[in-house]
Amino acid sequence: MSAPDGALADAKALLRVDAADEDALIETLIGAAMGVCERFTGLVLLAADRSDAVPVARGWQRLPATPVAAITSVAALGVGAVATPLAVDAYAIDIDAAGDGWVRLSAPVATSRLLVGYRAGLAADWPSLPEALRQGVLRLVAHLHAHRDVMADAGPPAVVAALWRPWRRMRLA
């Protein structure tokens, strides 16, 4: 994951780094911190188009990324990963109040997987992210930057988890 527009400047300001010689490192740390945030919260931070394969089943199938803004296509995924678009009346789609995207077949298909195209993400860009999530990412970047030469680490600061915890979505199996 690369650093979104504006994140590098924010991170450099927090780190009090003026020169450009550490830009590549800081961008890498931003990408890593955003990945940790997404795994911790269960949310895709920045909106992007995605396509994921879901198994064919009788009931509703939840899309893996959330929050979903739009479901744009559903196709049968055949042998050799060849996607064949399905007719609109062959499936149903839904996005619930929590932002989870769902797809269900309403007609039988001769495949075991569907390829679903959709757009998911909490914010359109870095400045639009909720402040707590942005600050958590930046504080984790600062932590990673300060401890980049340390082999054993106790983990990220508690303040990062405290900033992200209200956004955390957990699913019970």
C-alpha cells in the first residue's frame, strides 16, 4: 500500500523531518501503518475499486471488504479464471446499514465461484478520513520510524489502539 496524497506531508510534520532523503522510508511506513489500521479496524480506509471471488451458495454471501459504497458487477468465475458476466436477473445485491455488501444468486449457474466488482472504503482521500484514524496512522508511523533499528519491539503505543478501537468492527463466526 502506498502513501495517499497528503499523508507524507502530515507524517513529515509530525516527525519534524524537512529533508526529502527519508521520503521513501516514510511512505513505506505510512503504507504499513495503514495496513495495520485496516486489519485492526476491519475497515478499508480509502475508497478503491475491488473485485473479489466469493463461493456460490444458496444464501447471501458477504463481500470481504467494508464499507461498501457500490456493487458494480457480478460474474461467474469459470475454469482458467475466465469471468462471464451474469444477467441482472440472475443475482441480487444489497448493501446493509453497516456498510456490508451482499450478493445472492437467484438463478443456478454452472460454477463454484462468483467474481464481484465493487467499490469499498471509508473515505475518498486522506484528508477525509476520520481524525482518530488519521492520527492513529500517523502516531504508528512515528513509532515505527523511532524504532526502525530495534529488533525486538513491545508493539505499537497504546494510544494508537485507543484511537482506533471505536472504529473496530469484529465479526463473530
